[in-house]
Amino acid sequence: MSELNTTPDFVYEEVQTHKTLVTSFENGYEQRRNKWASGLKQFILDYRFRTKTEFEAIRDLFISKKGSYEALTWTNPNDSTEYDVRFDADSISFKNKAFELYDFSFKLLQVKA
């Protein structure tokens, strides 16, 4: 079961990333080489008007993973695939919009297992 199990608001953003090494030569030619066998994904998740319980769950998970230090598992609700991911940054902000209602967003980066 995934460690991050709250469903983000739709639509969330999904980005596919590849790593290409480009070598430029003096005569203008380029040589390109794919450094990864397969691409990695990034997910930008938004949560709007969430309860105090959901806010505390995300905050506590972020603290337990030491920000971007440790990986976690997350199931993408769009394709039902479980990914090994980490938080993109070592900081996260939460906005208290009303009594016990919070807005927050963050980016997850897929990591090689």
C-alpha cells in the first residue's frame, strides 16, 4: 500500500523527463546519446480546501521523509500505478484558508527503484 494515499485535486500535472547527452563538434555536427534506458516522471499535486486531518497526514509524511531526502511510494489515481517518488524540495507550505481548511501543493519526482 502506498505511503502517500490522499487523492489530489484533478487536474494534476504530469511531466515526462528524459536525459540526453549532447556533444557539439567544431564543424557544427552534434552527437546525441540517451543516458537513461527509460524516462522518469514528475507529478505536481494540488490539494484545495482539505481538512486538518489531511493537512496533518501530508505534513507528518513530509517530516518523516526529511523533505526530499527519503523516497516514498505513491499510487497515481490516473493509471493506478504505484511509483517510487520523493518530494522535489526540502520545504513545503500550507495555507490555512478557513477554520481547519487548508490549501497546499507540491511536486513529486519519480526515482529509480
